[in-house]
Amino acid sequence: MNKLWVFDIDNTLANVHHRWDHLRGEKKDWDQFFAKQHLDEPYQAVLDVFHALAFDRGDDAFIVVTGRDERFRDVSLEWLNRHIQFNFPTQDLYMRPGGNREDDDVLKVKIIKNWLQRHPNYKVGAIFEDRHRIIDAFRAEGWYTFECNQERLEY
Ligand SMILES: [Mg+2]
């Protein structure tokens, strides 16, 4: 079996702490939160793990699965290319379809299950994710998940 490695962006590969204030309190301002995403610094440790795995990738697959809306595809790809430092294939970046309002744990499980269905000789190697609700959903599927919530942000 080949392995699928999955990385989240916000608060996993990318440090979102500087734009965190927009998600505090009763009214979360996701538009403002996402407007500053190009300014994120990466978590070097998570990038290093990505690079270490990808260096000897063989037939392994690497995808990025984010709850960000499709309208952020260009800025997200630009960020990934700048920090991962190779041309990340646009088809390997899985995002929230325009207008989709599903909870991100439901959305992400669906994306990964669909991927596995289309690639029957693959299984999940591991997933890197920060949100507890999503981590729980992945673990319920039997997928090994590393918790990357370095800042212990709750949202
Ligand atoms: Mg995240």
C-alpha cells in the first residue's frame, strides 16, 4: 500500500497568531481573518517534517486539505510555493468549494475519503492538523493524526 500524507494550512503549516484577534469573542470575522493570510510565517518544524517525508517520497502522495474557501486558492498556492519551495501542484490543494458551509470536520473527512476512493492502493500515512474537532473526526476514521496546535488556539 502506498501512503497518503495530509497537511492542514491554518495553525498547522502557517502561524496564524498575528491574525487571531479576528476570531476571538462572540462574532468571528472570518473575512478579516483570511485577509491577512499572506502575512503568515510558517512553522519551520512542520515544514521540515513535510520536506523530510517528501524527500524520499517514492509513490507516496502529499495533499494539503484546508477549510479555506476556493476564492483563496491563488493566495494559498503562492504561500505554499514560497515556503515549501517547490511548485505545489494546484490539484493537490483541496479547499472548501464556493458556497459550501459544512463544518470543517465533515468537509475534510469527505475530501480525504473521496481521495482514497479514487486511489484504492493508498492508505493514510498520517495527517497533520490543529483543530480538536477535526482531529477527533480523523481519529474516529482510524487515521493517525498529529496535533499541531502549537499556540493552543481554540476555535
Ligand atoms: Mg487549521
